[in-house]
Amino acid sequence: MTKTWKTNSAEETIQCGRDIGKALRPGARLGLVGDLGSGKTVLVKGIALGLGVRDRNEVRSPTFVILHVYDGKVPLHHVDLYRLEPNVDLTEIGLDDYLTDPEAIAVVEWADRVPNILAGSDVRIDLAITGETKREIRMNTGAR
Ligand SMILES: Nc1ncnc2c1ncn2[C@@H]1O[C@H](COP(=O)(O)OP(=O)(O)O)[C@@H](O)[C@H]1O
Ligand SMILES: [Mg+2]
């Protein structure tokens, strides 16, 4: 199933993420695909809020640390593959456990950098920049 949102501000994208987050079940993995600045991290902020993470400022790009873990009603594992080598061995660097935890939700920015991750995701979300403050967000469920 595909669902599309057109947002006109970061705040609207957060709201969109919030709605997505509320509907997620433990064990879900979401792959986010989109250029730099397309709103992946902003969307994750919304997803975290939808999962009951209290402090939205806690949600920042994990680009430099690869992984953040947030404590919501369901734990949220926020992964950013931007700085990893393409096709890196995820088991070797210890990321695999965070991506396959049945009791958490994993959201992966730049999921297309590691094809296996995208292939193993339940949900794929593509984000596109359509204007200075406009974004198109397309969610595909049942990708797997
Ligand atoms: N409609 C919108 N949705 C999301 N972000 C937007 C929107 N309009 C402007 N922005 C801005 O675009 C930037 C998106 O950044 P970020 O979420 O970090 O992108 P990414 O993680 O995809 O690289 C933020 O500075 C945000 O304020
Ligand atoms: Mg980001």
C-alpha cells in the first residue's frame, strides 16, 4: 500500500511522522530514502513523538554516531548510514542487533546505501524536496 503526504513546513512533516509512529508495531523496520535536507531526521522526530518519546530535542541526526536509541512506549532505534561504507558488514560493526530487535522499532536514514537493509525493511519511505519548504513523503508498506 502506498500513502503520500505533501507537507508545507517542517512542523507538518513532524505531524506526518507522528501519525506514522502511532501506527507502528514492535519489530517494524522503516527505511528512509531521500537527499540531504529532504526531511528524514525531521520525520524521525515526529515518529519518536508518535511513539511517546517526550523530548523532541533529543531527536537529532545520528550522522556522527550512526545510532541513537530513544526511550518511548516502544524503544526507537534511529540509525543513519550516511557515513558508512556502502555494503558494510552490519553484523561486524554490531548494528544488526539494533535493526532486528523484535521489541523495538528501527528507523534507518539513507537506507538505500545498504541494499540489504532496504530489502529487509517492512516500510519504505521516500522523501523528495519539491520546494523551499515543501516535501513529498511517500510511504510503501508491505515492501517485504
Ligand atoms: N516541509 C518540510 N519538511 C521537513 N523539513 C523541512 C520542510 N521545509 C523545510 N524543512 C527544513 O529542511 C531541513 C530538513 O533537514 P533534515 O530532516 O535534517 O534532512 P535529512 O535528515 O533528510 O538530511 C530542516 O532544516 C527543516 O527545517
Ligand atoms: Mg538526517
